[in-house]
Amino acid sequence: MSRRGATLGVALSLAGLLALAGSQVRVPYVGLGPGPLYNTLGSTPQGRPLIVVPKDRDHPAGGELNLTTVNVYSELTLVDAVVKWFDGDYAVLPRDLIFPKGQSEQEANEENEAAMVESQDHAKTVALCELGTPVTSRIVVSGLQDDGPAAKAGIAKDDQIAEIDGRPVDSLCTLRRLTALRKPGDTISVTVRRDGAERTFALRTGTAETGPDGRPLLGVQLEERDQKEPFPVTIAVDDVGGPSAGLMFALGIYDRLTPGDLTGGNVIAGTGTIDDDGNVGAIGGIQQKLVAARAYGARWFLTPAGNYDTAAGARPDGLTLVKVATFKEALAAVRAIAEGRTPAT
């Protein structure tokens, strides 16, 4: 064999060994890829309705309101990482960003499952409030804004808010409705229960402290306790964790409980966390969710305002992004789509 041939043989052998090693050596990275979509108006892959409401209140709807997901590839080899790095549909991130040091994958999955359950509770609260059938509960002060209106008035942590302007408060929805009757800067009468007794405070709201709907804020963090749903609403979705489906759950519940077809037969996808006030929060993996939505056939994507700029730079052709910051904005957007109008963004 010639010297050149021997050198080529050695080089090929080394390349083969490196390729073999690269296909076996694990690296401290994870991959994020497009995951499956779940239609909140339809059924799970196991054939169960994703959202179940009482039969006498159920209004099956056409169209689709799809929650989007991200697949996490946690056992990457060097070759896997390189391949996904150059594939625009995937992201490769340091493992610690997804699974923090000191936390096992099982612990992370359990945390995500808990966040999923919490997102479902928030979705029920928001949708049922919008429908005028709120989840009743005791509303307790869990924190106070430093030098905020409530703190200045003398309201304390663990106080239960019993009345606003002399009207009973039996839910977070009721509290929001009553405060929305007043303007920022007004003095509001707040009655609380503390140590078995009731105390009433005159709380003057600041002109700058307003909610997303313009109502004056009290300068408190609130916690719902002893929640009671007016009727059972259950959500069943397997193998999905985290809080990012909250918005789509809320829209799905609302649609199932109202006559007519909210979507107008359109295939709509989206994502976003939701809190009890109906605020839509940013999520991770937005690029992968956009890819999944377009591949599925969605034409519209409800995008959290906090993700909008990133999403706009990664939008697949044929997918229209709709920026939403609250449940009410998302609801208005879906109605506009159903009517053939372009939603406000």
C-alpha cells in the first residue's frame, strides 16, 4: 500500500472512531423540539374529552382551540446535539436551564405536573368569572405592597376581605367587579375579618395603581382559599406539564359552556400562562410551538405579549400571530377570527 493510501486509511479509521464516540458520549445539553397539539374542544389521544362539563351545560363546538407543547430531549449525544443545533426547528440549551442543579428529572417532572394542575385551576377561575358563574372562595391577603393603599390604611397579611363598599365578597371575581365600579383615586371601604372580628378601613387608591381593565388596585396580593366550583369542570390531558396551557384551557372551557361556535370553525393554536386576574404570561419554547402549530395546519396563533417580538422573528409562513396580554383580549381575538375580521394586535 502506498504511503498516501495508508494515511487515508488511518484518517478514515480515526473519523470512524470519532463518529462512534460522538454517537455514544452524552453531553450536558438538552434539545427542544416541536411537540404535539391538543384541541381543548376535542378529545385526548386516549379518546377521552379533554374538557368535561355537566351535560346540561355542555355546548359542543366546531373548530379547534389547540394548546401547543414542546418535546424535551434530555439524553443528547454529541452527534444529536450537533444535528439539532443546525436544524432550525430545534433549540439546544445547557441542561441546567431545564433541569436545575440538584434537581432530578423526576423532581422537575413532578414540579411541572403541579404547575399544570395550578394552570387548570386558574383557567377555571377566569372562564367561570367571565361567564358570571364564579368559583366562590375566601379571599385572603397574602402580601402587601410597601406603602401601597392597603398597607397605609392598616390592612394586614392574613386578613380576609369580607366586603367592598358594604357589599359581600365571595370570590375573586366579585372583588374585581366591585373595585371596577370605582375610579382610581376614589376612597373605597374595605371590611376584613381578623381574629374572628370584622374591621372596616377607608382605603384611598392611588391614581397610578390600576389593573389592566382600568380598575383601581388595592396594593395587595390575594390568595383564594376553600374554593368551590359552581359545577364540576374537569380537564384531562396526559403527558403534558407546566403552566403554559392556561390560556387555551380557559378559552376551551368558555367555549364548551357557551352556545354557538366561538372559533367560527377555524383552527386556532396558542399558548400562554394565565393567572386568576386573566393576565396572560410569557412561556418558553415559543419557536418550537410556532413550528408545531403551522405543521398541524393552524392559521392563527395566540401569542403572549411577552413572547411577541421573539415569535415575530421566527414566524413560519402562513401563520398569523395575534398578540394577547389578557384573557379578554384573547376572547375578543377569537371572536374576530370567527367573524372573518383581522384581530387587533
